[in-house]
Amino acid sequence: MAKFLIVEARFYAHLNDMLIAGARGALEAAGHHAEVTTVPGALELPGAIALAAESGRYDGFVAIGVVIRGETYHFEIVAGESARGIMALTMDGIAVGNGILTVENEAQALARADPRQGNKGAGAAEAAMALLTLQEKFA
């Protein structure tokens, strides 16, 4: 049994709740333990995962968040930099599943977050578990 930390950017609580339910469900169905911690926004996700990884208390991570396009360039910065940070962590050998939704509107986010529809939280957890399996294989 591995120990996973789900790190959520708690900006859209109702959407995150669905993503977390999907991630937790996938992890627990595979026999793993899951904890949840919260950061203010998507830009803080990579830093929080890096800090938790340094602690050595977790085997893998799932990043959860929702970034909805607004009227300014801020969307591109948050979407791109959070994804870049997650990718940098995986390139450093940390098993991270990216469940940060980057969408045009709330309807798109809902369709992807809902465990009965897109279930992207579960998909991110499955990615984290797959990376952990590879990490163990190549250790």
C-alpha cells in the first residue's frame, strides 16, 4: 500500500470536491492510502508537492485544481506555469498525476470533474500510480 497526497488548489470548491472524490476513489480502489491538503491556487501546487516530497512521507502525489479562462492573460500564466511546475517535478522522478483542469468555462470544468462524466480526478490518480509503478520498476 502506497501513501498518496492529493494537493488541491481550493479556488472552485464544488469542482474540486468532485475531482478529489474521483482521485480518492481510484487510489483507494487500488488499495492505497490518500490524504488531502490545500493550497490557495494552482500556482502553489508544484511548490507544495515539492515540499511534501522532500518530507519523504508520501510515495506519490495528485495535483487537483481548476483554472477557468477569464478576460485577462492571467489564465495563460496560471495554466502554463502550473503545468510546467508539475512537469518539472515528474522530470525529477516524483510520481505526480496532473489533475489541473484548464477550461474555457464552468460547464466544461463540470463535465470533466464529475466522477460520473469525465472523472479527471481518477485519471490523474491513475497517472500518479502508473508513474509510481515505473519509479519502482526502474529503481
